Amino acid sequence: DIAHEIYVAPSSIMRFSQKLGYSGFIAFKEAYLHEISYRQAHFHDIDANKPIEPTDRNMTIAAKMSALYKETIDDTFGLLQHDTLQTCINKLVKAQHIYICALGIQMQPALNFKDKMLRIGKEVIVFSTKEELYYTSMCAPLDSCFIFISYTGESKRPLQVLDYLIEKDIPNFGITTFGENSLSQKTTCLNVSTREKLTSSLGSFGFNLSVMYLLDVLYGAIFNSDYDKNYAYKCQKTKAFEKCEGRKTNNKLIQD
């Protein structure tokens, strides 16, 4: 029908689809409809790039940020696929060494994940420089798992390290935007809410929140893989820490 409408041979439609990187028109159509569906879902009442206006008062800003957070979480959850999530969880559960490449604004959510994991006896290393990532990967054992967090999925050095990990068959996965990029073409990826422009957004609200949400989902699944053991370990170590610090509270809402 398309070929007839634009006066070309059906084979031209096939070649056009393949030129875009798809196996054929059906694969292109599925990807196209999937993207259209994503673009039409969520964020109808708030702009992810400019959620506030110059004339907004403080409580209006607070209400809009609340709406933005809710939309972002729903958007990220809508992008989750069970099999992809399970694959990432399995890699982390089996790993004895977990490394995260999260440079720049992605650092804080990664450090929060590291802190949670440490409380159940699992060490996570978050790289602070590209050099640290590169040299650590060169001597990483096979029972490691690397997590690459990147909004664009196009950072040169992490992609070079990823190629090395794939060659050595060291488990890895990424957290990046919806749609194709170099990172998602090389490894399994979880997708963040993909609404913010690179330069014109007021702040990386959605990306930071998406990453934190996905890392919390991964932490929850790892915790749940041996729930009783992890819960007992966390409570024991936390109580020992609080006793050592001598911290107490009179707030009945947070007392055990």
C-alpha cells in the first residue's frame, strides 16, 4: 500500500527499511509503532523539559514537581520488560564483584545503590574516572558484572571498555534512553524515561529519578533473592552501627 501510494516498487520499501538498520519492513513497522506508542503515553499535562514557569509560586512549583515525579516513574515502569529485567537481575545475583560506570550526574544514584548494597554485605564499586573504569576492567574477574549508566549511550571510553568485556565474556548491562544508541546495540539495557532534551531542559530531573528507581528495583530484587538472610544481616549491622554511633530518637514514628 505504501509503495503504491508513493509510486515506487515494493522492493524499495524493503531496501529503505534495511537502510535504517532493520531486517525488513515488518521489523521497521514494529519499531515505529512502538516509538509512536511511547511518545503518546504520559506527560500530557506537564512538560518534562520545562516543568515550571517564571510566574509560578513556590507551592505551584512543588505541585508541578510532584506531578513530574509521578509521570517519570510511571513512564519508566512502562518501559520495563520482564525478561530484560530478569536477565539483569540474574547477572547481579551471580556476580561476586559489581562495578558501575556512572560519570557526572549519574554518580549520586549509583552511590545510593552502593550504600544499600553494602548494608546487605555486597560490595559495589562506582568509578569516579574513565581511567579507573578502563584499568579495572582490564583485570576484572569473570564473576564480575559491569553496569553502564548513560543518557546518550554514546560515551567513547565506556563503549571501548564494553567491547573488551564482551570479548572476555564478562557479564554486563546498561541503563540508558529508549530507542537505539551504541550502548543498547551492544548489550542488554534497561530504559529510563526519555523525555528530556540534552541542552534545553531545566534540569536532569527525569533521568536522575529514573536511574534511582531502576537501581532500587534491582536492589529490591537482589534483596528478595535471599530475603531472610539479607534482612537479618541488614538489621544486625544497622543496630550495631547505631549503637556505636550512640544515636537515639524520641520520634515514635521512626522508633523500632
